[in-house]
Amino acid sequence: MDREKDEVREGLGSYKGGVLLSGGMLIALIILNDQLYRNVMNLSLPIVLIVLHVLIFKYLIPQKRYITYAGFLLILALAIYLALPALTQQEAQYKAAGRYQLEQVEATTVPTLPVNSWNPFEADSAYFFTGQSPEREQIYLLVNPANGKVVLSEPYEGFGVE
């Protein structure tokens, strides 16, 4: 009876380190995406790899396969790096407002349609800004978070339309 409890405890305990590390990475990534990028970052592949990290940690660390584990962490870090947009929302707003001399800028994000087939590193939203030009004309701008390209836009339904 005690042996069964020890085996169960040992089995669950071996997941504990991986769950804690993965949970910490996931929370940090979600906060980063929310605070800096306003949720334009595509997290599909990084989240899959973070969940997979729990299993990798459970099987590789007890076997002392540290090089293989380090390789997986390198792949995870690379996936996160490639998923990061080129511009934060603050940088995009500064770029858009500066180019068109906008005043009273309001910002949000809008969903985009993927250009190619599924790309786990392509942002699934764009930054959308509205503001007034020096001539008091209402201007709507989209900024691509991947390359920083600023495009004049039509009003986005539900935002910036008075």
C-alpha cells in the first residue's frame, strides 16, 4: 500500500518542476504580449512548445540528458523570438503619429487575414490608430507589427466611428 502511494507521489512529483517552469514561462509570455504588444503576437507555436516542455522536462532531466534538454530550450527560445513582432504598440503609435503629425491618437488592435497559409510566427492582428491631422481631418492608420509598414485605412467597425 505504501509502495503504491510512493509510486504515485513520485510520478506526480516528476511533473512538478516542468509544470512550474512552463507555467512561469507561459505567464511571462502572456504578460509580455499583453503589455508591450497589445495581443498581436501569435502565441500558437510557443504555447504548444511550452506545454510540450512539461513532458520533455519529466523525461530528460531524470535521465540527465541535459544537452538534449538544452536543445529543446533553444528551439523554444527561437520560437518565442521569431513570434515577437518587430514593433511594440508604443513604437508603432510613435511611428504613425510622427509620419502623419496626428493629434489625440487613439489605439487598438484589429484582426488581420493571413496572407499565406498558416504561419506560426505571423502576427494575427495589426495596430490600428485614429487621430486628427493638423488640418483637423480624421485619419485612420494600420501598422503592420511584423515590418512596421504604415497604411492609410478606412474606419474600423466599432472603433473610431462617431
